[in-house]
Amino acid sequence: MKAARYYGRGDIRIEEMPAPDVGPGEMLLRIRASGVCGSDVMHWYRAGRGPVVLGHEVAGEVVAVGEGVAAYRIGERVCAAHHVPCNTCHYCLNGHHTVCDTLRATNFYPGGFSEYVKLPPINVDRGVFALPETMTYEEGTFIEPLACVCRGQRIAGVGTGKGILVVGSGISGMLHIMLAKALGASPIVATDINEYRLSMARRLGADAALPADSDVPGVFSKMCGRPADIVILTSGAEGAIVQAFRSVDRGGTVLFFAPAQSGMSVPLPVNELFWRNEITLTSSYAANHREHALAMELIRQGRVNVREMITHRLPLEETAEGFRLVEEAGESLKVIIEP
């Protein structure tokens, strides 16, 4: 089979590799669509891990099942989670499934930017979701990233009447905008450094979209009468974090959704930010089974119209071009690789 193997920044090679054999409890998927995630082009995060086949936002067709797999049939259309929790450890039992050691150790092989992917038994058991008949493979690739957004907004307390500031209007920022709107948040204000993405943010549900270098705290307060109830950081840049601290209201929450550059730290204004103000700083990572199921239902119902985010569809042979489009963040948003 063919796979797009990542060796490093700007170095993605289409190579032949054996299609995986399926053992007991395992499943083989023919990948029909695989989304390029923003994390795929975080080269500092990937440093030292290559060569590797990336791609974790996948949807495809079951082409083989191992002994003991009865829940899924050959030909069935599914999406699959690459990380799954044990559901029995201290963290899982206390609702923190995504800090579970099992979740952080699980994955499928070799990765979604390939023609076939093998799912281990634990992923087959608790990380496969049959796609509704009305859902396309492309829409199925959004289930995992939207599930992560569902988890983050649940933790942050997004809901009706909450004023939301989304810092960064990339792929995850757009999903946050659309989900917040579906949940009744208002107003929703987005920021970015890219005018194309600011225009897309307005189109996809933001009440306003502001250049990141503008007086975001001042403009938000003038628009809404007070600062933001919830600030969602989909950028890990130092300036974005400082801006979030300046934009959150008393009693508000700052959600760290994106990672920062390794080793980066920012001053924490303890008196100005915390003392007497009851500000909450929180974070989220990945998603559990329930959040995947919720994301799939939101897409199925059309409450989060992910199709509007797709700007490019490319064959496997053009995976490198897909990475370039996402990294350069020009007039592109969601890039789908179709092996």
C-alpha cells in the first residue's frame, strides 16, 4: 500500500509499505478521507519522531475484521478514534479520561495518511463509530476534532448567554465558533492575524472578528458592555495568552485548548488576574467516547456544518501540498486527504 511518511518539515515522501495483517480482535480500514490537523504541522512537536505516518482524523470502510469482532461488518462505513482510555483507572473513574495512561499510549497503525489503517483490539472495542447513512466520509473526519472541542467547551462552561472570545481562527478556532453558536453563546468574537480567516470566522458564526493586533479587550468590552465570560485559546503564542488574561471578565474562564511552544512560560499577574476576581484557568486535551458520539450527532443534525470548512481535497500523492497549505494559513482552512 502507499503511505505519506513524514520525515520532517517540508519532507513528506510517498512510499510503499506492506498493508497490515489483521489479528484477533483487530480491524482493517480502507481510508477514504483523512483530515490534516493543525497539530500535524507543529514541527517542534513532531521533532525527533520521524519517519512516521501521521493522520488521526480518519473515516473509511471496514475491509477486514479479526477473529472475535462481531460488532462491525466488512463494507461498513466508520470513523475511528486513535486514542482510547481504559475506563477503569483513577483518572477515568473521575471523569478525566484524556489523562489516562492507556489513552496516551494507544494509537492505530500506521496513520491516516495511508491507504489502510489497522485498529488494535482496544480501539475496535471503544473507538469505532458507525457513520450515519447521511454522513459523508469527509464529514466523518471532523468527528475527532469536534469531539475535542466539545470536551473543551464543556469544561469551560460554554452555554446560553455566555460571551465568548476565541483567540485564533484556524481549524479548531472555527469549530469552537460553530459549537459555541450551536450552544447559544452570545456574543462570539474571534481573532486572527489572517484576513481570510477573519472573514471565514464571520461567515461561520462569529458576531465579530478582530485582527489579533487590535485592542481586542477594549473592543470586546465596548461591544458587549463587559469583558468575555470565556476566552478560548486556540493559539499558544505568548501574545495570545497575555491577550486572553486581559480579556477575561471577573468570574470568567480562560481555556487553554492549544499547546504552547515547548518550554515557553508567561508571567501570571496574580493580583490583577486572580485576587478578588475568581478567574479560572483550565485546559482540555483529546476526547472520550461520549464526546465523539456527541460530535457525530451534532454533525448529523447539521447543528455544526463542517462541510463549509473544507477548502481543499487532495489525493494521497499531494499530502505534502496539504501540509504546506495548512502551515502557511493563507486562503485555506480544512484540507482533506483522500487516499
